[in-house]
Amino acid sequence: MPACLTLAVKRDWPPEELKWRLILELGIGFGVDAPEGGLAGTVLVTPYGREAASIGMMVVSPSHGRQGLGRRLMEHALEHIGPLPTLLFATDQGRPLYEKLGFVQVGEVVKHLGRLTRQPEEAAVADMRVRAMTREDLDAVAALDAEAFGAPRRELLQALHRLAYRALVAERDGRVVGHGLAWPNLGSTMVGPLVAREEPIARSLAARLLRGLEGTVRVDIPPRFTGLSEWVAGLGLERHVPAPMMQLHGTRAPGRREHLHAIAAQALG
């Protein structure tokens, strides 16, 4: 793990130890040793059942760049994954390589990052209540999440539930119609995934998740949800340039993405 974090810092990435450990717990990582010690490059794969996979933490040391190492790492990861729809979020530096490997853009997300300058107000939604998520909710939560994401992520949801500062579900007529989690990452709070059948439900969950949070907060929202994005920005979180979501083996992101209001993390697809 220290070698992974050292490599990340060399690329001016934050040393997000918890996120690295989470992804490695859920999936598998591939690395190349540097002759001088440490790692020359890494790539991490998170499988989601037999329906999809994601790629993250594709990092090559600056001293080993432009030698084809990134391509070899990606080809090794893709060989491991096989013909499954494979998702990743591309940096400007990585996108040309991903396009050469056959990835196409199927969406994007906008990072909202900063400190809350005002507290969110929760608007009531008819016939709905928000409460704490329990272990007994995980079957229903995982089913709703799989419908939105397009692949089963129960292990991820279980792991985030263990880590979370807050984990909430929205219920209507005894059925789970939304869920959201807020979890720690390197001194900041990640809010996501946020899944709901309607945007007012998502905003109600987000208000409860965000209220009272101190320090840096991050929410990654697909730009289709303009109302939610503007509302979060109005709380003090700065909007950043959209990050493209790319996919291999398919030209449309799986699932009902109109229900996925905020992602868990870009490294998790």
C-alpha cells in the first residue's frame, strides 16, 4: 500500500489509502515494479458480478511515462475482465489511450467539491420517509442499486455501509425507493452512491446526508441532473469540469441511469 500511495503522489493524486484498500478488497490490482524500487504503474479492476466491471487507479510514474507501460497495464486488465462491459472515467492524459483500446464515451459526471457555506433544507416528499439504513435493508438497497447501475454491487454497498458516516434509505408504502451514503476519504466526505426513483427523493436524501458535514465534501453528479447540481453548488460546493465516462463493449451505459443521481466514486465506475 505505501508504494501505491507514493505512486499516486508522484502523479499529483491525493494519497487516498481508504479508497485504494476498498477497491482492492472488492477486486484485483495489477502493478509493475520499478527498477529503482517502488511501483512504475498500477491499474485496479472492480468486477460487478458477471454483468460489468470498472477500471480505476490507472497510474504510471512520470519517470516511466511514454514507454507503453500504461497500454500494457490496460491490456492486462482487459484480458482479465474479458468481454464484459467495462467502465472507467478518463483523465485528459488517459483518454487517447482508452480510445485506441476501443473505449467510447457514454456519459460524464461533474465533481462538486468544497465546504458547505449554508445548510441544506429538506423538502418534504409526499408519502415518503427517510430513515437510517440497516443491514436488513441491504437486499432491497442492492436490488434498487443494480437496477440503476446495471450490475450487482452488493459487496460495494456492504463495504460502504460499514464505512459510512451516514447511510439512509427512503421508503414509500413500505418499499425502498432511494438510498444514499456519506463516507470518509482522506479527511473529506464522499456522498454517493445516491440512487432514487425520482429527483425530489434524491434531493431529500442528499439534504439529510449533507446537513452538518464539516470539512471538504465531494459529490459527483451526472450533468443530466441540472436541478440537483445547481442545488448542491448553491450550498457552497464548486462545480468542476465534467469527467467523461467511457465504456468498452457497448455504446450505452448499462442500467437505468436516470435513477443514479450521484456515483460512489470515479474509480469505482
